[in-house]
Amino acid sequence: MTAVARPQVGVAAVIRDGARRTVLVRRGQAPYGGQWAFPGGHLEWGEPLDRGAEREATEETGLAVLAGAPLFVGEVRATDEAGRLQHHFVVIDLACEWTGGGTLRAATDVQEARWVSAGDIAELALAPGMPECLRDPRIRAFLGW
């Protein structure tokens, strides 16, 4: 029997603080190494969405967060130079509150992590899907942008 390729599910943490900022990380690995996105990664087998977002946020940023409801669902497809599909992700972005625990730092597979405001976004090289995500009214309302 031939294996069937299927999309992979990812979760991302839309973390906010009390100053209308969110955390973005500069990815350290392919796909989209060097580009900025919400902290996140693969949902593990049997893992609830909120726990996956909390785990990924802590692994990549050092921050303790409490995840809530999904805000946005996006799809990312990466192709090689010949146009062949290499990666297909369905990413669920969850609302996350920073609990005040932890210290922001780049961890695991990220090059950099930083708090950003709406005015900082234009200067960053965003990963595919992030511009649409950051324009979404639910994301903007959650962040107070």
C-alpha cells in the first residue's frame, strides 16, 4: 500500500501583554528560516490545541502563557524550485495571555524572539501567511491594534 501524503497540523501562540504588543520569532530552520512568525510548531499526537500552543510558546520564547480560543486558521504550502509541493501545513493560531512568568529569549529552533507593536511589523520579513493573519480582524481586536 502506498503512503498518502496529508497536511500537517500546527499551532501558533498569539501572545499579548498589557502594552498592546505580541511576540514574534525569527525562524531558525526551513521552511522560512530567517522570517518572522508567531511562535509555534507541530501539534503532537493526542495533544489538545491549547496545550500545544502553550508548549510551543514556552519552548521557543521562554515565556509562560495561558492559551484560549482559536483566533485564525491559515494554510501554508511550500514548494521546491520545480514547483513540487514539499510542505503543507494547516496552522491554528490561538489567543494566548502572557502570565508574567518566564523571560523572553530565543530558544530551541528560533534565531530571535521579540515583543513587537503594530508599528514594528513593516520592518520585519514576515513568513508566508503572516501578513494575512496580522490583517485579520480577530487577531487585531485581540491585540488591540
